[in-house]
Amino acid sequence: MLLNVTCKKCGIKYKIDIGNKTVDQVKETLKKQDTFSCPGNHVELSGPLDYLIIGEIGSGSALSDPEWLTQKKKEGYTLLTSDEVREKFTCTGVSMGLFCGFNKETKEKVVLDFMNSPAGVRYYF
Ligand SMILES: [Zn+2]
């Protein structure tokens, strides 16, 4: 099942795949998290429940992953999965969550930031 949520800080609406859990069970899980990486591209040093408005299950206009990817491409992002980053770049270090390395073909240096999709998949840009 998909639970619709809205971020109070940036306003993005997305869906969390909650499997067969109840909303209360999901809230209990979210209470245990001490950081929050929002698909709206910000990271917070407190739990998701401080930022999320929990909506209904399976309704509303929240973004699915393919819709979110289409929106990010329209915004000009080129997004790479973790596997694509490993394939194309050699890592020389990770700092503050930023990937530092170089392109295996061109030897060009790169610094990549990341964001998580509504379903929680990490993409680098
Ligand atoms: Zn947000």
C-alpha cells in the first residue's frame, strides 16, 4: 500500500510504500529515525515526523517514482543511480554525503550530490 505524505517544509507530495503496515505502525517506525532526507532535496537533523503531514492511503495527487523522475528531468537534473555512478566514476572520497571522484573515460573531476526519490531510491546529480 502507498501512503500519501506532504512535506511541511518544501511542500512536495509523495508516496511511501508501507507494505502491509498500518499508519500507526509507520508512524512508530518514523519516530525511530533521527534524520530526514526529503525527496524535495533537503536533509534534516531531526526525524521525518517533524516534517511530514501524513495523508490517506492510496489517494490524492502524490508523485509516484516515474512521475518524480519526469519532473526532475524537466527541472534540468541528470540523475544517476548508485550503480551508474559506480560504473562511470572512480570514487576518491565522500564528504558530507557528496561523492568526489573522476570520470573513468574523460578523467574529469566530479562532485555529485544526491537526493532520494519518493520511494526512497537514491539518485546522484
Ligand atoms: Zn521537503
